[in-house]
Amino acid sequence: MKQYDHQTKADNEGDVIKHPALIAAHKGLLAEYHGMFRYADSFAGRWESELSQHGAWRRGIGRFASRWTGGNPDIELWRQQWTAATSALYPGSTQLAKRVFADRGDHAIRAFETIEAYVAGLRANLRDTAVFTCSATPAD
């Protein structure tokens, strides 16, 4: 069985929906939750991806960027994290979560990723002990 590679799908139409929704959910939870906030990304993928590596971004964030006129603060926060241009870097879900949590001191992030090539980027930006090279379980 071939292993799923999120990199070929990153920055596509799904991310236009998923990433702003993820930011809004994080902000909403943080506003209501007091104490240590724990976040686990069960399919972390890359820390960030280069848009020139594939063309899916042109149909996704590229199309969105050319049409966005503003209005929603969560979508605007997401849009400010990247530039839709060849050779630009687009943040993965774990990086977006870390940016949202940056103002909150009491949080912990755990990233689960089975593709070794993606683990290095995660480890470079999170503590080594926060990155797991296995699939997440319900207990995680």
C-alpha cells in the first residue's frame, strides 16, 4: 500500500477551508479554556511547504488570494501567514497552531508524523520531545 503524501495536496482548495476554520476553532477554544492547553496534530505533515513544488496551490490559495477582499478576522489572520507566489512558503497546520498559541504561555503542542522527511522540519520548530514518528492513538 502506498503511503499518503499530504505534500501533493498542501495549499489546495481544502486548505482554503481547513486552515481558517482551524484558526477560528483555536481562537474560540483559547477564549473559553483556562489552564494548560494541549494540542495534538495527528497528521502533522510538513512544517511548511514551498509552493513551487506542486501546482495544487494555484487552484486553492492562489485563487483565493486573487479574490479576497477582507472582512473576516480569522480568514485575514490566516491570509497574513503566507504569500501566494511561486517559491513562497506556506505554513502547515502545526505551524499555524503554534502562531495562534504564541500569545498564550501555558500550552503544549504534540505533532505526529510518519514520514521521516517531514519530521526534521517539525523537530527544528518544536521540541524534539514534542514530535513523534508514529501514528497518533486516542490516548494521545
